[in-house]
Amino acid sequence: GGGGERVADARDEETRGEGASASEGGKKQKRDPAASLGVTGMRNFTLRHGALLMTEASAFADLNLQEASKKVRGVRVRQHVNPLTKRFQTQAPAPAWREVYRDAGKPLTIDVGCAGGRFDLLYAKRNPDKNVLGLDIREPLVERGLSWGEASGVVDNVHFATCNATVSIGEWIKSYHETSGATVDLVTILHPDPHFKTKHKKRRIVQATMVRQLAREMRPGARVYLQSDVEELTEDMREKFERFSDGCFDLDHELYDVDDVRAKATAAANEPVDDNDSDDDDGWRSTWVHGGWLSENPIGIPSEREVQTLGEGLPVYRVMLRRTEKVCAN
């Protein structure tokens, strides 16, 4: 789980992959699905990685999902869902907070694009003083997250729900504030679908409308954590928060030397402009880019895709933002 990761259930991969075979010398040889899927490609997790997530050596071993998987059926989901289709463009009703949490008065962490749900369950288990909400547009993953929670005994402070967060998240945060009197103190967006094709980038989770909703509804001091193994996607998410939050978010001052970042941005602004810049360059320049990427996960709980990526020795790009004191317009 954890943030819109491009995942499929390990047993589902096994069902689709193990039976495949190739003829060699008149004998049928089993084809290794892990070898054909690849690690960082768009075909999700390899069978090997999915199986490792369920073992006692996994970062998610505390959830005992190997035992839980005997009780929970695997799921098949579409890897890519178009959030711009009509049925995903309406405001979804918020959960009945006092029914889905034992204590709805705890601060809430929202994981946008929870996918497998392991991140959410482990975060909830290790942070019993918080409530956790995993959101995903794919209902089968939400149902499995709920089932895994029951099977692993993590139910009191975690819930999974289906919605298009780009459309609904603002009203849900407002609803939680009004119903429980508690705040949403963290929103995570971990490894969302990158939608690499230019014509599909408007399908990405982080859009100006989401940034404005979070700026409006989150309280000063609350944080937004962005993470991906695709650098261009993380840059795009960071840029949208910087450009469209109207100063309501900034780099987290506890993790960045904000004064140094601004000094570097000022120095860069005085440098000559490259004549080769694109014709559609509007002259905007990022300040936050001078903060670079965080070298470690500041939350302390990994996402599934993060475990996979780091296990292959590949980089993960991380940004932590904090809601400023500025009052944002509606």
C-alpha cells in the first residue's frame, strides 16, 4: 500500500504469471514472471517482490499479512483508471467518521492513493494516537485494505474509502474537522500513477484544484508529504504546490534550511537566462527546487513501492511541505 502505487496483489500476479511457459528443446519451461515484468516498469510489482512483502523479513512483517492472506482473497484491478471520467467527477459523500473510527477525536492522516494498504495499516499500528484514512479510486483495493485490516487486527484507527481525491478531499477534510473537532495533520501522496504520456498528465492526482483544496482546509502546521521513484513526477507535484497554493505551503522548516533555500533562489534569479528556454516558458522559477530531495523518509514508515525501489538500489525522491500561517482564499 501507500500512495497510489502501481500494484497488483502478489497472488494475482502468480495466477497470471506462473502458468506461462515456453518451449525449449521440445520441453515446456516455466517462464519466470519476475524476469519479464521488470522492476521499475509500468507492469507493477514482480511476483518475487510481492511475495517478499508478505514474509517475516518484510518491512511490513508486524502486520502478519502472510497469515492474513489466507483469509483475504486476491484482487484484480485495472492498473490505470481515468479519473476524468464522469462518474469520478462528482463529490463523494464523506465517511461517517464516528462509525469508522473508535475515537474520531484523534488527528487524521490521509494517504491519497493507498493501493495495497500496507503503508496505512502499518502507520496506524505504530501510531495508535492517530487515525489513518487510505483513499483510492479503485474500489477492489479499498475492500481488500479493509479485509486486511480485519485479518491483521488493525481496525480501530484505520479506514479505507473510495473516491477521486482530486475532487473530494477538501470537503472530506472539512467534514472531519466539523464532525470530530480534530485536525488533518498529514496528507501523504506516495508514488502515484505518473501518467507519462503528455496528453494523460491531466490525469495525475496532484492538480491545481487539489492544491487549493488542501490549502483552504488544512490548518497551519499540518504537513503534506510527496514521494515517488519518478523524479519528473515528484518535480511536477512539488511545482504545483509551490505555484498554486498562494503561499499557503512552504518547505518544512524542520527538515530544510529555508533561509538557505531562499538565498540560493535569489542568487539563481540574478544569473543570465538561458536563451534556449522553451517558447512556452512563462518566466516562473521555483524556489523550492533549491531545497533538493530529502535523503530519508521522514515518516519512518515505507510504502510498498519505496521498499521495492530501494531494494533494487534505485533512488526515491521525497519532499515534505508544511502549511503556513497564511489565510488562504476560498
